Amino acid sequence: MIKYLKLFLKIGLPLGFGIYLTWYFFDQMSEEAMESFRKALREANYWIVSLSLLLGIVSYWSRAERMKYTLEPMGFKSNAWNRYHSLMIGYIVNLTIPRAGEASRALMLQRSDNIPFSKSFGTIITERIVDVFILGIITFLTITFSYDKFWELYNAMLLQFGVESNSSTSSFILPLVISIMVILLATVLIVKKIRIKLLQFAQSLTEGLMSIFKLEHPWYYMGHSVLIWTCYILMFALPYYALLETKVVPFEGIMMAFIAGSIGISFTNGGIGTYPLLVGFVTAHYLSNDDPDHSLAVANALGMLIWASQAIVMVVLGLVSLYFLPKTYSTDER
């Protein structure tokens, strides 16, 4: 029973939420808006979309290459193709189980290059910390230069989705979280075998996390980080020029939508439902208000175009990687 409950919470709940949002995405559009949606997709310049996807592939390869520099200080060498394949497999897993891609990526590297799971997982967590830091800088700069527009969008989003603060809910959740943490801590302290295993894993994980402070080529690592996020922004921005109506969206609006999409992708499996909905919502605010339904339909078409094209490429490349990744070693921790 507990096993099925975990599966539901990890997969079923986010997927169900994403499916509901996808239904909401289309249900809110009238027939005229739906026709505008289809027309925008039919007339999109798919050569520009293809260039966007090519930049995405560059970012994938750069991300796989960046990992090499955090594995080296721990004495591990890995094949460049294996790092790339493990990354793409991780992306496929994220489309099915939210936030499980990092663990599967480490597991795949253990199978292909015999790198202990906990150590490579530690370097992947370090990557995520670096990426969150970079996204934080991008968000801060965007909000700083578009402060009034940010709060206008924020309030409009609360109004659109009917989100209200609920202090009673907050006061209930906090004690519940603390209670769960206390129970878990007590279990770890009481059960010696669990404690020893966790301490060993924590030690290896910490070594992976600290690897960033022992980089032999820190400038290469930083260069790849800049390249990855530059590709992310460009691959997101280019589709705006693939649709006639969205060419007028200023860079400020593109960055606002980029941040919204980056947040939305973490809520459901691969951002299904949330990503196109949030990107479309933000983009619509920068289009002409003469026909709000038409503007929203075009913005929704753009959000769906960006999300669907990237998801399709990830699935295709991930399946190819799943086939080509060598499975030489056991997945037992070294």
C-alpha cells in the first residue's frame, strides 16, 4: 500500500496536475481563439525553431562536458559520450518522474564508467546549486530592470488562477513538516544499520559536493556554465521570432516569460501543462490588447511550441542514449 502511495505522489499526482492544466489550457479558449492558436502554429517559421533546438543540443553537450571537471578532483575519468548519454536519459526520467533525473543520471554513470553513485550524485547536486544561483542572478536582474511590470504580472497571475494566501494552512503545514523530520531523525538514531549506511552515503555525497572547490580548471567550468545558460536564453528567445505576432515582444518580456517557464517546469512531469500555460500567460501581457483572446491564443501557441519541440527532442535523444549507453558495471555502490 505504501509503495503504491509513493508512486502516486511521485508520478501520478504531478502527472494528473499537468494533464488537468493541459485541459484547462485548451478549455479556456473559444472557437475563435482556438483557430488563432492553430493558425499561429501552422504559420510558424520552423527553421528558426530548428535553430533553437540546435542550441539546446549544444547546451546538453556543454552540460555533459562540464561534469568532467567536478569528477576529476575525485580521481574519476569518464567517457564524454557516456556523460552525455546519462544526461539525456536523466531528462527522459524527469519527463516521467519529477526531479528523479539527477539520480538516474548518476546511476547510469555507475553502470557505464563505474563511478560510485553517491560521488557523481554529489557533483550533480553541485551543478544544480550553481544553476539555481545563475537563475537567481538572471531573475534578480530581470526584476530589477522591470520592477513595475513584474508586480503587475504577479498580481494578474494571482487574479487569473485565484491564488490567495492562507495563514491557517501555513500554520498547519509547518508543525507537520517538523514532526516528520523529528520522526525520521529518531529512526536514523535508533536503527544503527541505517545510521551507518546514511553516514557513509553522506560522506561520499559531501565529497562530490565539495569537488567544485577543488577544480583543476575552474575557468572551463565557469565557461561551460555561461555557455549553458546563454544557450538556454537564446533557445527560448528564438521562437518568439518564429511567430509574426510575437516578434514585437521586448527582451524584457522574453526574460519574464523565461523565468516563469523555469519555475513552472518544476511543478509537473517535464513541465507538462505548467510550462506552456505560464509562458503563454506572461507573453500575452506584452502583445496587443485590441483583441485579448487572440493575443492569449497566439501566446499560448508560442508556449506550446517551445515546450513541445523541446520535449520531443529530449525524448528522441534520450531513447537513442538509452540504447547506446554501455551497461558494463553493476549498480552496487563501490
